[in-house]
Amino acid sequence: MADDDVDVAPVQHALPEERPRWRLVGPGLVVAATGIGAGDLVATLVAGSRFGYTLLWAAVVGVVIKIVLVEGAGRWSLATGRTIFDGWKSLGAWASVYFGVYIVVWGFSYGAAAMSSSALPLAALFPQVDLIWFAIAMGLIGAAIVWLGKYRTFEYVIAVLVGLMFLTIVGSAILTVPNLGEILGGLVPRIPDGSLIYTLSLAGGVGGTITLAAYGYWLKEKGWHTPRWMKVMRIDNAVAYVISGVFVVSMLIVGAELLYSSGVTIADGEGGLVDLADVLADRYGELMAPLFLVGFWASSFSSVLGVWNGVSLMFADFVATARGLSEDDPRRKSGGTYYRAYILWLTFPPMLLLLLDQPIALVVAYGVLGSLFMPFLAITLLILMNSSRVPPQWRNKPLVNVALVLIAGMFVVLGVQQLIEALAPVLGG
């Protein structure tokens, strides 16, 4: 669809009573906390254990990348009054078809992964209870918290979880008494031999999920819905991702100081965080193990809540838009029929995957679709935010365009790598 064929939503101006109010917690903290899951903590921990502080700069670049992407999604929402899916729909049927297939397949597989990740630290704390029961409980509790669509309650719970993460993860880094000189040295870009893809993964993968695109929906839920909130949104986004950057750097410090310097190895995957809890207990006392596992759980469960709420909002918008429902139709809103239907999809069908090994076809489909989402987001933001769909004053500046081109290129490389990995089981690799 050409730009001229698309109606540009009028720029809305806040009424006097809508004057922006500065609040400690905003949608930026929600999207950042949701994106930093156990897998991201493992990635940075392993980076520190393998390369010390050498790849610290890549983790910092990753934070900047997320600030650019989330700011673009937020600016689209505030400048046009339209959702990001509405923007994708304007690009043609291909975008709607891709997103529709992606959100269904991704939700089925992610639901099982998220519940298992949240259950792992609880199973380590209470080994007498089987992990599957904790996983089921996490899914049910997450669904119950977001079921009514009360954003204020959801945001409050996220803030508490972030507090737990800060206390345990950042506290663990401080305990190691990091070498400030080596930290500063790690900010100098260097790529160790044979680690290009690993470096790109660290920069692009930390905190990067479909929930980046949910930011505009959370802005609306918060009540930030006009261009008057643009400055508040940008500060909210930047501050939140700086906080997430503190978590990432903290995990890299723990990996560098506890593991790299002493040659300690841990298990691959999220089980490595359980191993790390034991290392912390040996070094700093038995109390450190349960404290760190609580932080591990907070990180995982914040992702459960964020996805159960944010992606359900996106699904409701997708179905309602596809059906041509009006903007005020209750089925497209938070707490509505389609919102709750996706919560159920995230919660109950994936429980079957907790009992069985994931079917290879689902793993392949999930990997293929997942490898395409981040380049899809970067490229579509590049198109949308330079088009007549957006009022001129809110379109991309040249520097933002350069950044998005570089980000899109990086995610294409990462996407090809993930695509190869996803197809390897089928190709006999």
C-alpha cells in the first residue's frame, strides 16, 4: 500500500488536565524487565566466563539497540495514535500473515519455555517438589495476575520483581569486588578470534523479544497516548534500559570475576544459573544461594507476566483489526475476549510440552519465525517512521536512520545464523 493511500491520524494535543506527570515506574521498565529473562542472564554470564570483560562493550551496544527500537515503537504510537500492528498492516497483507502465524506458533512454544524457566530456581530451592508442578503453577499464577487486564496491578508486580532482581543480581556483582580498570578496558570494542557471531548475539539478543513491539500498547494502558507525552516516553525508555544494562553488566561481572578468573565452568543453558548459585554459596556463604535463586526467579517470572499481558494485547489488536472491529469494541481491549483467549493459549496448551519433548516440527517453526522477528521489527520501523503515515516532526532523524540500518543488518546476520540452527535437525546437522 502506498503512503498516499494511508490516512494519517491527526496529531492529538493533550488537554490541560492531561499534563504529563513524572512517575517512577513506567512502561519502559515493564518492557525492559520483560525482555531480560533467564536466557539473557545466561548469555551474559557465559560471555563473562569465557572472555572476561572483553565483550562488555557489546552488552552496552545491546542496550543502545533496544533503546532505539523501543523508542521507535513508542514514537509511532504517540505520534499517530495507532498501534504498531496497524502500522504493519498498512505495509501489506504479507506483514499481517507473518505476524499472525508468528504470534500463534511463538506463543505455544514460548509458554512452555517461560513456565519451565520460572520453575527451575524454585525446584532448586525446593527439590522435593517436581519441576513440572512449579512450571504449571507459574503459568496459572501469571495468567491470574494479568487476567483482568488491570495495568496498574501488573506494573506494580513488575516493579517489585525488578527490585528483587536489583538486590540479588547487582548485589552479587558488588560482592565480587570487580576490577574497575578491567571494566573500563572492556568498553573498548574488541572481537576475540572466532567470536563474531557470539559478539553479535550478545549485542542483539539481550532483552530482545516480541515485547519490544508491545511498548506502544503499554503506553496506551498507562494513559500516555498523545504526542504531549513524547519527552516522558523517551526518558522512561532510556532510564529503563539503562537499568536493564546494569543487570546485564552485573551478570557479566559475576561471570568474569567468579568464573573466568578462577576457571570455574557451569552447565549450559539456564541450569548454569543454578550452578552459579552454588558457586556463590561456596564463596560468600550459604545464604547467597537462595538469595540468587530468588533473583533468578524474579527475572524469569517478570518475563512470564510481560508476555502474558503485552503479547495478549497485541493478539487482541491483531484479531480485532483482522475482523474490522471498531476501536471501542470491548473485545479488542485489555481484559477483553481476545486478550483472555491468548492468555489461555499461552498457559494451557504449552503445558503439554512440559510432559513431552518438544515436537521437532514445532521447534523448527519456532526457530524460523523467531529468526525473522527482530529484523522484521527493525526494517518495518525504518519504513514506517520515514513515511507519510507519521507527521513530519516525528519522523526519524538521519542518525536514527543510520542506527536502524545497522541494527537491521546485524539482525539479518543473526537471523540467518538462527535459521541455520533451526533447520539443522531437519537437514541432519
